[in-house]
Amino acid sequence: MRQAGRYLPEYNKTRARAGSFMALCKNPELACEVTLQPIERYRFDAAILFSDILTIPDAMGLQLDFVEGHGPKFNKKITNEDDLVNTIQTDPYEKLAYVGSAVNLIRKNLDTNIPLIGFAGSPWTLACYILGGGGSRDDFIQVRKWLYNRPELLELLLRKLTKNIINYLTMQIEKGADAIMLFDSWGGLLSHHNFPIYSLQYLREIVSALKKQNPSIPTIVFVKGGGLWLKSIASIGCSGIGIDWTVDLKEAKQIGKGKCAIQGNLDPAVLLGDEKYIRKEVRKLLDGLTVDEQKNGYIFNLGHGISQYTPPKNVEVLVDAIREY
Amino acid sequence: MRQAGRYLPEYNKTRARAGSFMALCKNPELACEVTLQPIERYRFDAAILFSDILTIPDAMGLQLDFVEGHGPKFNKKITNEDDLVNTIQTDPYEKLAYVGSAVNLIRKNLDTNIPLIGFAGSPWTLACYILGGGGSRDDFIQVRKWLYNRPELLELLLRKLTKNIINYLTMQIEKGADAIMLFDSWGGLLSHHNFPIYSLQYLREIVSALKKQNPSIPTIVFVKGGGLWLKSIASIGCSGIGIDWTVDLKEAKQIGKGKCAIQGNLDPAVLLGDEKYIRKEVRKLLDGLTVDEQKNGYIFNLGHGISQYTPPKNVEVLVDAIREY
């Protein structure tokens, strides 16, 4: 849940050297450097690739830009069937080779005891950004219109994305990723009826394809706002489920029992608080579990990306509180 | 779920005459006019007061403004204990008398068969805006910091707000409101552990106070993103629960059975779609219920505010589809 890493001064320095966020993503040496920074500082149990979920649509020809203070923006927009059909069927080994090189370099430079997590956005979440032309301030309402307007076009896009994501993640695994995480950051915008149709079935397809090709690589699926759907998420064959802070960890553990590990749950806002509250929240969260549940199949993590306003020392306090517990 | 009413041309005309959104809120004649507009156009089964959840903090002295394209903004900010302690303990009969006059006028002009719903924001939701100085683009992360930093100050604010909300809603009932709706628009930002502490207990206090004073007035509680907590919401004594579109209506009905009516559930984005999909979604939603569940204790409604981009004719289609069904 590194969310780029803007809370770390060393990240901001490297980013400044790169010139722009996308230049940083596309430079394997610098991407490796920022991937390792939090590991060096905090000795986390795992590293996650520094990259962005929007590398795929960028490689599909939509030309991604990050506008300061406005977030992601695509210079090319998809507004009709023609745009969609003509969208390039990217071969990730070519246009996304920079990510493969970064994974390769990181794996070489990372302590062999520390697993490297590769990742991608979910098809639905990428579709939100693609059809929205970038980020949104109103819960992608204009994108959600496609659900009730041109569902067949939306499905076409989702199928294309699914294929690209499978290829992209396969490449990451080949280059050295030890586990894969899928981020469905906007899954929670879908209705109870539509989540299985427009997001979960594609997540299932990706998880199955990866599992078939690489049975030993764990897959973690995180659906922000998906707490109501944990049972169905647990049924798609993933090794782990990421949960946000609205979920009752105890219940999630029961749903995952014997099937999926559970990861996450801490409100990222805790890290903006005082030390005593950070320690208190860690205890509250872990005290809710039995010793068996604490020890087996639970991965401590935030319930969403770390805030850029997080004081770096608070992450130290968090790690210390968890290890002490 | 009228969300002001920007999708209606007649609303926009009246708003233009008023000069600003707040001038419209503070003018009982114009507030009455816009409250009645959707009733005249669509013959809805109930009317909801035109107002804003931020009238209370405005009356508390924070000076609310709506900046075009940027949403609500308070000119006075609460940043420390002094600000908080010195915040005016509003008497709603005075500073919010304009809302009372509007309710009174609407009740006189509204068909006697059509109930008028009064409303207020929840203490937690108002606290988000107050401590955030207005709206937020990052899920009120700087406000959520107070949860883990100065919880005692946050609680002080929540208690003040609870008192004001009770007085405010009591006034609305005295002036003619036939039912009350509480909007906890940001309840879903709280963690599983914190929702009961920082939102639900105050909602319970408000519902209890209103019920004690006016046992015949129904209260509806809507927590956006609160689908995981329906059981605890159903336990606070409210007459109805509003649900967003991520919730399984069938499950909500089972949780509410014998206790609370269920209201809502349709994704507001449906209304941006084509007629055939609007009709299809209505059928899908209602087909999931037994005839008994359809007829008893279910109020058809959107799962959140109507989008400003909604074509007015689509609302006609929706009402027609529901009545036809």
C-alpha cells in the first residue's frame, strides 16, 4: 500500500531527479531505487514494485500524464466504439518492457528473504480511468453511465484489459515477482448486482490464468469498498484478500478460513495520529483475533494506500508496535 | 435523494433568481418553490425539504459559502480547542428560523396526501465538513486524523452537533415535517471499530430523542457505505434504513424484517442510462424480493443523490417503471 511513496523524503528526491512521475515509472534503475527505499528504512517483510496501475492504458496508446495537483490524465480519450476497437492490443513484453526490467533489477538487488510483490489494476478499475479520461471527482458517474447505456462496449474493453493484464502479470512473474496483487480500487462503486458481472468475473479469469501458469505464485485481490462481497471474492481462487478498514477483520478471517489469507484492515489515517493511538489501534485490531488467527493467514497492512501526509517516524512506530505484539 | 435539484431546469431558474445556493436555502418562499418542483413534475409519493445539511454549521457561525465548481467552504475554520469551545451553541429557532418557515410554507402548499420529509446531516458527517473547512477530495484524511490524535475534541464537537441536530429536527417536526431523514454521507469513511463510537451512538441519541418527543414521526437513517453495519443501524430504533447500491436489497430486507423499512438501493448512474436499462434495473431490483417484501416496508429510492447530469425524462421513465411493476 505504498501509494507511490510521497511521504518519504528519499522518494521525493528520486522523483525530482527523474523529472516526472511517469519518467520515474519508466526508468528501471530509479524504479528499483524507490522500491527498495521503504525496505531499507523499515525492514518490511515484503517489497512491492514501484509502478502505477495506469501503465497498461498508457501502453495501450492513451498517453498518460500526471498533472500536478490533478492526478492522472490521458491525452487520448475513448468515447465511442471506433476508439475502443482501434485501441492497441498491447504486447506487454514490448511497450511495458520497462516494468519487466524494473522487476528484474529489483529482484536482483532485494534481500533474497524478502518477497517482491508485483501488481496490476483490475479491469474494471482501469476501465474507470480509461473511460473517464483520468481520475474523477464524482465517483466516475460518467463512466458508470456505460453500465446502463453501452454495456457491450464496456465488456469489450474489460475483455481486452483482462488479456493485457494477464500478459503483463505473467511478464512480472517471469522477471522475478514472487507474488501478485490485484487492485480493484473502484470495485466498490459497482452495485451488488453488477460487481460480479463487471469486475469479479474478470478478476477470476486473471487469477485462474496466473494460477495455471504459475501455481506457486500467490495472488492477493483487493477490492476497495468490497467488504460486502468477501465471500464471493474468496471463491475466485486467490490466495489472499486485501480488506479496507470498514471490514470486521474477525469476520473476514472467518470467511477466508481454509481458503484465503487476509491482508490489511488498518485505517491509513491512523498513521497521521499520535504514537499512543497508533499502538492502541494495532492492539485493538490484533486483540480481536485468536492466536491462531493472528499467526496463520493474516498479513498486517493498511486498508488502503498510505497518505502522503504520513510522518515517516509513524510508520516506524507501527512496525514496532506490530512486531512487539 | 434530490441533491439540490440541478438536473431540473426549473430548479436552475429559481436558483438563478435567488442569486446563490445559500440565498436560495435562506429564502423560505423560494425553498418552498423548489421543494414542490419535483412533486409537480413527477408526482412522487413524498417530498423532501429543499435545504442543505450544512445549515447547522453555518448557523454555528462558520459562515458557509458554495464556491462554483468547488463545493462547500467555511470562511471560519476550527483548528484547535479554543475554536471548538467558543463555537456558538446555536438555538435553531433563531438562526435557523428560515428553515422552520420553509417547512411551514411547504406543508401548507403541499398536497395533504403527500408527506414532507425533513432532514439533517449526521454529527459525524457535519464534523467532517466542519473540521475539513468544507468538502474534501481525499476522503477527509485530515479530518480522520482527529480520530487518532484528538478524539476527545472530536467527541466534544460531536456532542454539540448532536444537541443542535435534535433541536433543529424538533423544530422541523413542529413546523410540519411528517418524517425525518438523517444523512450520514461520510459514515462509510469510519473503520469497523470506530463507526459505532463516532457515528452510530450519536445517530441513536438523535433517533431516541425524536421518538420520545414525537413517537408518530418516522425516522430514516442513511449511512453511505454503511452496508456492512446494517444490523447495528437497525438496532438504534429508527423506522427506516436507507441503503446504497452496493447492498443486497434482499439481505437488507431480511435484516430490517419486523424492525425497519428499507429505502433506496438503485444506483443513481442508472438514471444516466437508456430507457430499456432503467426498466431492466427496476425489474432486477424488485424481482429479487418476494411480493410481501415488495409491498411491505420497502420504499423505492436511489442509493444516493441524483446526479446533476440526469436527463429529466429518465426520472419519468423510472417512476413509470416502478408504478407499472
